[in-house]
Amino acid sequence: MYEVARHAGVSLATASRVLNGSSRRPGDAISERVKASAAELGYIANAQAQGLAKKNSGMLGLILHDISDPYFSTIARGVQGSVQDQQKVVLLASTGGGPASERRAVATFAARRADAIVIAGTRTDTEKAAGENELLLTELRRYKANGGKVAVIGQPVVGSVPDDGFHTVPVPNRQLSLQLAADLACAGHRRFLILAGPEGLVTSDERLAGFQEGLKQAGLDPAEVRRTGFNRDGGYDAAVTLAEDLNSGTPSARTGAGDGPAVCVFAASDVMAIGAIAGLREHGLRIPEDVAVAGFDDIETLRDFTPALTTAQLPLSSLGSEAVARVLAEDPPQDPFVAQGHIILRHSTETS
């Protein structure tokens, strides 16, 4: 910076005010001269040093389960749009899920002095993951104690308490899946199969529990549950097994005795549902004539999929922007955020 100041013919303090974004900047002519000198000399500001001086790095860390999943990329879009309004830059970590990889991402963002961290991903609440959950919580508490701010989209961090001061933006998984089951029952479906993720994956478990409760309230038997990967391939693999079961049965088992689909499949996410439909089609089953399929999320990029998918719609982009609003606000709202979702019945679950 000393060389830039000398080249521009200004004091070191003046060059610093121009290049470090101070509110006490000199006139436009001097500012442009300093910037031109910096460009000519190849000067690059030390962002970490600026962050230390300002106690504001201008960075927000975003931790996602899988950026290739439209569910998470839509949340990321909401985060990005809100952060731009506040002139901050998003640092992204796509972890593949699990508290161990999330803990490493938190530590990395903390080392780079990110102003805030937003975590969007399902919690894993199993005995096997207990140790890593505890380490993740410890890392977040350490980051918070050093001035960082934390928001979690979905379920609270396992083991956290209100005194931790983490902002939570909940997702109405149980409520919407309960309503979806009720609406499908009202539409005439009587036999159901649930494709769920591994046990202990909290988002999937909440949706499974809500759907079973909806069937119970409708006076129907519980659905059969098949655990599989919480992704497209998991839905595909489970559907292949289902197709083999149906194709080896009697004609009435496959066609529902002429009364519509033999079974209505509820996949715990839209991505799983798309995989399931692909697996069923490859084995000669029609959607919805032979098997009805419903998902959860209403991912925008899949709305033109054929047949149009019955699903529970979530305001995914709004979840991201709400998390940013709460974690970066000087005086964040104290009232809990309530996401407004709703059920959309489409062609994939028609009964006639």
C-alpha cells in the first residue's frame, strides 16, 4: 500500500481509506488516481487483515447437503439473493451430509472469519453419529463465542439448546406429509408404500411419521416402508424391487382389480420420486395407471416432468432468505418463523 500511495502521490492514510472502503474517502479524482495506481502495480488488498480491522469479513458460509440436489440449490439461491443485498460474498461447502463433514466446514469458515454460517441439511440422529454430533455442536459453540452467528434450516443441531443462540428456520415436514396422506386418501387411494431414507435421517423420518399419521387419521392401515438412499438412485433401486414384486403377481395385484393403481408410492423427496418413476417405467409399469407416485418439495426444475408430480410444496428460496435475514440482522425478530407450504395433486396420482 505504501508503494501505491507513493505512485499516486498521496499519503498512506489516503490510500488506505480508498482501498479499504472507508466511509471517510477523499474526492473522486484522488480516489480514481489511487485505484489506477493499485491496478497498475497489481495491488491486492488483504481481505483477512481488513476483516480483522473492521471486525467484519463480508463473508457468509453456507453449508449444504448436496448442491446438485435442486432442493438445496434452490435454498442456496435464496441465500445468495439476500446476501447480495447486504454486499456480502457466500462461501459454499457441499458436504454430502453428516455431522463430521459439516464440522470440518464450520471450522474452515471460522478460520476465515466468516461473519455468519447457515447450515441447510437434514440432521442425522443415530447412536453411531452421536460423537460427531457432539463435535459439531462444540465447533459451532466455539465459533459463536468468538462473535460468529449461526442459522440452521430444518431441524436444530442435535444437542443444541435455546441458550446457544442459533437461529432455526424450521421446515413443516410432518405437517405437510400428514396433509398429503389425507388428500391422497380422499382422492381414493387405499394401499400405500413409503420410500424413506436411512433410519435416523431426521427429515425423512419426519415425513414418514407425518404420512403414517395422516393414513391413521383417514382410517387406513399403515403403509409398508422401504428404506433406501435419500436420493434419486435410492428411489430407483426401491422402485425396481417394487416393479418385480408387482410383475410377478396376479393381474389384479398389478392393476388394482380395475379400480386404479395397485399402490400409491410416497417418496420422501421429489428426487427420490423421479428415480422411482424411472425404475417403474423401465419395468413396463405406467404412471399413474399401474402405480401412483407422490413426492415432497415441489422442486421447480421438475415441474415440467411428465407425468406432473403430486407433491408437497415448500417455499425453498424463502427458507434461504429468511435464514439470512435472521442471522445478519442487528435486531433479529424474536417470533418463530412459520413456513407456508401446501399440497399439489397432479397427474402422477390420478385414480382414473
